Amino acid sequence: MVPAKPTHHANQRRRPRGAVTPDDMITAAFELAETVGLAEMSMPRLARHMNVPVTTIYWHFRTRDNLLNAMLDRAIQQYHFATPFESDAAPWDDALKNHFRKMRRVFNDNPLLCDLVLLRTGELSAEAGHAAVEKLETVVRTLMDAGFTADNALEVYLALSVHSRGSAILEHLNVVQHLPDRLQRDRIKATGVTIEATPVLYELSSRGHSVVDLNFEFTLDAILDRAKQILAQDLSNRDMGSTSSPSA
């Protein structure tokens, strides 16, 4: 059996403690976690990856949780940069639909981001927390400008957020099974979808339907349809209030 090659050459000198910054460690932690997974990333493993003594890692991050919290902060920054809420060029419902589609796509394309932001609870820095509430404020104000009350604007946003994040988590954990994107008999049989046992699903999968995408879009549209009903009621209540108010 051939022994595994060491990560670094035996004669390669380790970097001194002062040559490595906390930002360097966070960057290296992302690199390592993307390779081995967040659960398998340990402080000794990170030290080997960076070719530094493990005490150097602990000098800046006293515990693994401290390091993960720092990674969470950076992940939050990446997430907000990738998912700005753009409301100027679209009606409120289209802006929300585009935003939450983008949210789901970002988490699906970056499993580590999903691990850090959605599946792990950690302590956010003041800067990261401020960025999150600023985005929420922008969305709520946009919906209020469309006619929602503040309470209902927040409820609509939270309903869409829970749906989008939940879908991303389910897909990330492979709980929901994708059907093939096009007719490929071997792949269809591998999923257990056969023309004999499940003719309806077989026909749907043959036409390129994806169970996950259909579920996401169906519920997204359902929430937005309900939001439009709420908006109509809010506008009606506002009109009634202005009509019944005493004249100056």
C-alpha cells in the first residue's frame, strides 16, 4: 500500500506566526471546507493545510466555534453581495420573485454558504447583523410603498424567506429527489420511476419536469397570490380610513 503524500514537503519551512493574519486563516478555512466539508474541518487540519503550527490558529481563534463564527460573517457578506434586492425596475411582486429565486440559486450553487448561513447557528458580528437588517428594511419599505401595512409587509417577506431557505436546505441535504431533466431511460429507472409502476411520474419526467423546481415555483406563486389579496385589503382599509376621517 502506497502511503498518502503529505500535504506539504517535509523540508518546507513553516510560516512564522506573524506572517499569517486572521483573514488568511478564514480564507484558508473556506478552501479547506470546500474540499473536505465543514464537518471535517478541524483546527489541526487547517494548520496542516496552511503549513503553520496549530498554536498559530489558536492564537487568533481560541475555539473552532470562534473560527466558524468568523467564517459565518464572511459568508453573510458574500450572500448579501450576491443577492441584492433590486426593486427599481420591476413591480413589487416581480422584484420579490426574482430576489428569492436568486437566493435559492446562490445557496444551491454554493453548498458551503448553505452550511454556514442556513444550517449553522452562530454569533454574527455587529457589521454582519447590520447588513442583514438593512436589507430587510429595504424590502419592507418597498412593500409599504406598494401599499402594504408594515406588519403585512414583514409577514410576506418572512413567508417567502422561509420557503426559499427551506427549499435550499432540502435540496442541499438531498431530501428531495430530482427527476431527470430529459428522457433517459437508464436514469429514470435508477430513480425508481418506471412506466409500469409510476406511469404519471414517468410521463412527467419524460417531458423534462423537475419535482423540486415545480414545488418551489408553485409555492412561490401561491405566497405571492396571497400577498396580492392582503395588499388589496390593506389598500381598501386605507381608502375607507381616509374617507371616514373628518375633514380639516
